Amino acid sequence: MRRTDEEVLRVLKKLALAAIAAGALAAVRKRSGGKVEADLWHEATRGPGAVSTPTDR
């Protein structure tokens, strides 16, 4: 069975949309993940229950 050019273009468009959506999701997750990590670092290194205290040089 031979596929028509229109079918091929339709599949390529779907693949492109899926790739764009995956890239956007990865960017959002990376951006929000960095903030969470920074918040955890701040919480761990500050206050009376700090597990580590940075030294000033």
C-alpha cells in the first residue's frame, strides 16, 4: 500500500506538534525545577536547623 503525499504531510505535522509540545513541557519543568532546588538550598542552609552553613571568605 502506497501513502499519498497528503498522508505523509499530515503525519509530519503531527510529529512536529508533538516535538514542540515535548520541548515546551521540558522547558517548563526545567525552569520550575530550578526554583524548587533553590528554595530547598535556601531552607537547608539558613536558620537554626540548618544542615550546612556557608562560610563568608
